[in-house]
Amino acid sequence: MANLIRCKACGYVTKEGRIKDVCPACGVPAKMFEPYTDPLSEKRRKIIDLHTHPIIVHFPQAFSLTLFILAVLYFIAPFQIKDALFYTMKVLSFFLPFFVVLSFLTGLLDGKTRFRKVTTPFLKKKIIIGFIFFITSIALAALAFTKQFPSTPTLEYFTLLTIIAAGCTVLLGFIGGRLAEAKFPG
């Protein structure tokens, strides 16, 4: 394993020899770096450093927030663009459950890699919220493909579901942010 160094000011870790004059994360002088020993095994470090869950999770977050914005815009949009909004909402609603499942699976892998189990208090909360998000995404897809969509009240229900989905992504993001740098040594 390569020799690692860590910034005393911000905790940024990198390989020795990669720092020139300042820390690329916080900007303090390079003399603020100290030798660092990674508490993770090389195999676990390689899996975590792929950042699969943090990358994949952005898709359902973006989809759910975009669906909310499109649903609200549909109420006030001129007639000429309503078809474009309608088809965009259908496409995003179709793919959202698939990306929620992919995020869920990469989250399980990430949790298992970081903490060696997925039954920690925060991970249990994330699993419950993720399940609610998945059910909401299925309901959004089902609603988007009904014959009544986007008529009222179907569009109103759809908009309400997008608020629930966006709320789930925010809660998951807050919990995930708190877990981002936590990992069980070894």
C-alpha cells in the first residue's frame, strides 16, 4: 500500500508526493501534512474509493426533484410545451424505480463494506426511508401511465407524490452525509 499523508487542518488524505505547495482541499501550506495510516484493509478501501453509492444516488435525487419541478410547471405552462412536460414526466417516472433499486443495492454494498453490517441505527433509518422512496417511485410510475394522467386530480396526486419522493431524498442525503466519512477500521 502507498504511503499516505493527511492534512492536519481538514483531514484530507492523499498519497505521499501528490501535494505541491498547499492542501488541494483547504489551501493550508503543505507543511501541515503528517504521515497517515489507513484504518481500512486495501480491499475495503478499493471498494469504498469507487464511490458507487454516492454517484448512483444522484440519479433518483435528480429525477425526483425534476419530476416535482415539471409537475408544478405543468400547472402554469403554456399549452405549447405541455406535451413536452408530459412525456418528460412519463420517461423520468418510468426510470425512477430502477434507479431507486440501484441506489438501494449500492447503499447495501457501501454499508456492508464500511460497517460490516447493515443493521446500524442510521442504516436502518436509510433502509426504511429508501423503502418508502421505492414505493413512492412505483406509485409515480403507475400514475404517470394511467389514462387520466395528467388531468386533475391525477396531476395533483402526482405532484404530492413528487413532494414525498423529494422529501425522502433530502432525508437520505442528510443521513448519508453524516455517514460519508465513517467506517469501521480493519
